[in-house]
Amino acid sequence: MEIIHVSAECYPVAKAGGLGDVVGALPKYQRDLGHVAKVVMPMYKTKFLRDNQWEVVHKGYTHLHNYWFNYTVIKESTNKLGFDLYLVDINGLLDREKIYGYGDDTERFFSFQIAVVDWLAAWKHLPDVLHVHDHHTALIPFMVKHCYAYQKLQGIATVLTIHNAQYQGQTGMDKTVLIPEWDIWKRGLLEWAGALNPLACGIRTAWKVTTVSPTYLEEMRYSAAGLEALLEYEKGKCSGILNGIDSVVWDPATDRYFDNHYDVATVEEGKQKSKAILCEQYNLDIRKPLITFIGRLVADKGADLLPQVFEESFYYIGRKMNFFILGSGLPEIEGRLQAIRDLGRGDYNTYIGYDEGLSHLIYAGADFILMPSRVEPCGLNQLYALRYGTVPVVRNTGGLHDTVIDYGDPGGYGIRFNHATPQDMTHGIWRAVELYQQPEMLREIRQRMMQLDFSWEASVRAYLDLYEGMLRSK
């Protein structure tokens, strides 16, 4: 079958979080099973764009209400990602360095979706499945059903994957005029709680809806930023499919970002070498366990609690551990994390920003990764950590619940705590420090983690079963 993924992100082209990792891997594994999988995304001004070869495959002309614009679809020529990659260029709207964060993001992503649907309507054949990701592309199922100009696309099966329901793309109902002419009797599909809500619209109009873990699907029924009733109503077409990781990109035996490669048999020696590099570069004490946080510095990730937790850990547990932070986000959280560097005496440091190579080195060299998320639909960081023998210390929620078993339970290998509070987080850190003092147990846990299989194979088959079920019903 032919599957078109439409997304705002795709690693390594442009990535802000887990969405990019998923869209960069899922189609590759679908191709490996003999299907035609393609990715369509906006053309941002990125290093990947500058460093690769492109060919123009389509030029079109359409409009965003009264604003008429040209768009160009370009294709990466060498298939270097393992699937066909298409970028949509709209001069002045999409061709910017950042993915998000502009005052006209509504117009940017509306125009992107309109251009994608307009391009598909020009095809001589129709793909089997349109798989859209998050609110940036969630209006596409509505447009292929109810926009008059695109009626030929009605028969394409559509899937919406919700990577994080906290972000819904709400805007004023006056923005409905931006959507190409549509059946006015379908206005109710666009509106939720008095606003134009693209994610809610996608849930209503896509043939199937998936979330990125089974537990997150259950949690959304009582905590989905206002969409709880809608998800309960539409539960018959919803399913939770756990994300996987790209086991080629994330492999400590071959990782291109560092030289001290290792496998299950050599994990202790390999991790110690990477840890030594980190400790030397960032003034940390190699004799202490290295506990890291990697990710966005926002409240959803529990990052606002980190400064207090670090201070309380040093006070109540003692200076028995290193903390190292890699991430960026809210300026006030960044500032607080940087401010407490003065408290560090060779056991605390930060890197504010994001560096892909450094993140790989941290997974290889850290002993523990801290994930105190208030909301974690799936989480990929804990899966990378498991692959690299780094023990996850996680809040028992969403995908973290589905992928991490506490080492105190049968077959366990991680550390779980129940509440996103400084007290629970500090207790989790205390347990990590205690585990570090038991090297034989830690070695066994590391080896057990590294043999777990969280690759994409099982998840890809679940998606293909979903697609095939829709096509049979059609």
C-alpha cells in the first residue's frame, strides 16, 4: 500500500521533539516491509536543506482566503532517509529557520495543509492512506472530506496520531475563512469550546485516531486539556500504539556520535569511557553516579521542579551524585537552572540548548536519566536510555508506565515514582544513589535493559494492521 505521512517535523530534517523522531523512523520501517511510505513536511531553512540534493516535482497556485500564493514541492533526490521525502515551499511563510514560535503560525500551518491537499488533488492516482500527525496537520481529514475542490480525495483512508493532546492549535472561529470553500453545514466539526480547534476536528473527521501509548489513551479520557468528552465519544475509533525507536540510529555498538562503542558484554567499560569524557568536559566528579535530564525545560516535563529537587537532594542525600542538564525551554526555568550552578562543586552543570551529538554521548555516559513528566504520552528518552544501559528514573505515567518496570518488581530494571513532586523525585534520586552503591546489581540491570526490544517492528505491524482494516472496510 502507499502511505503518505504529513508532519511538521521529521528527523534529521527538522526536529523539536519526539514527533520528529517518530516521523523520521516509522516510514522507513514501513518501507522495509514492502510498502511505499512517503513523508511530506514544510520546507524550513535548515542545514539538511542546504546539504542535500533536491528536484522540483510540482508547482501549484492556491489561496489562504484572500491571499493567493504559489507553492513548490521538492523531493530529496537520493532517498538517503530510506523513504521518499517531500518539502513544501511557500515563500515568506514556511521558509524560516525555526519550526514553531512565530506570531503567524496559524497561517503558516493552514497554508501548508492546503498546499498538501491541493498537490494530492493533482495526482493521477490516489494513495491508500493519509497519516497526519498532531494539530499542525489535523485539518487535512476535514479538507479531503468537506472542501469542494478536493472531493476526489474523499476515498483516501485517514489516520490522525496524537503525540501530545496538550497542544491543539486553537484559534478564533474567524479563521475558518482560511480553509478552502467547504460545506457550511459542517461548521460544527471545526468548533470545540467556542474556538476553531484543529486537533478536535481531526479526531472527529479522521477514519482512525491513534495515540503513542496505550496508557496515554486511557489517561486522555480524564486529562486531555478539554478534549475528554470528545475522546470518550469517539473511543470506538481510537487505539494506542506504542512508539518504537530507530535501532540503527540508536545503537551504542555503532553510534556515529562517539567512539567508545560497547554492547551488552562490554557495557561497564564502554559507559565508563563516555562518562569520563563528560565529567572532564563539564567539571563533574567521575566517582559519583551521573544523573541527567535531557529535554524541553517546560512544566509538562516537570522541569520547573528540577532546581528545588537538586538543592533538596544535595541537602538531604548529601553530595553523592552528579547532575547534568541538557535542554532548552522557558527562560525562567533556564535561568533558575543556570543560577544554581554556583552551588555545584564539581557535581552539577547545565548545557542550555540542544546538541544531538551531546545527547548521544550523555545516553552512553550517564548512569541514570531523570524523567519527572507531568504528561508523557509515550516518551522516547527512556527507550534510548534503556538501549544504552542508562537506568531511567521516571514518573509512573503514560508511556513511562508502559515501558519502565521498577527494579523492585519481578523482571524490573528502572526506578518509578508516582507523583511529580519534589518529595517523590528526591526519593527516586536517593534510590538511584543506593543502586549505584551495588555494582553487581547495577550491572545485571544494565544488561537486562539493553536486551529489551523497543524497536519499531512490533509497532509498525500494528499500524499496518490498522491501515489494512480501514481499507477492508472501504
